[in-house]
Amino acid sequence: MAYDPATYIDFKRDLGIRIAQLRSERGMSQRKFALVLELDRVTLNRIEAGKGNPTIDTLARIAQGLDVSLEELLKF
């Protein structure tokens, strides 16, 4: 299977939308959520904007901070 940059960009965008949606449903600002995660707010902003490349460890922290499984986080 060939690497398709467009698919990767779509995945990052959709992941960011999903994280922002779950965070918003929990009534947390980006600033507050970044503090909870002990993550720089700019980094969280880039992830939610689909421009960051979060590691699996960062995704696991985000999922934990949202009180969802990693599998649930990736359902979009």
C-alpha cells in the first residue's frame, strides 16, 4: 500500500477535531486542558488544528485526560 499524504493530513485534521470536540463537551478550555495534561498549550493547539504530530504517549495522555480509551479517542 502506497503512502498517501492527503490521507495522513485528513487523519490529523479529523483527530484534532475529535480531541477538540471531546474537550469542549467536558467544558474545558484549551488552556485548562493543557495544564491538566502538563502539555504546552501551543502543542495542544497544533494537535487540535491538525498540524501537530503527537506521539502515542501524548495521545494516551490526551485520552486519559478526556477519560476515554485510546480506541474511543480514535473513533471518528
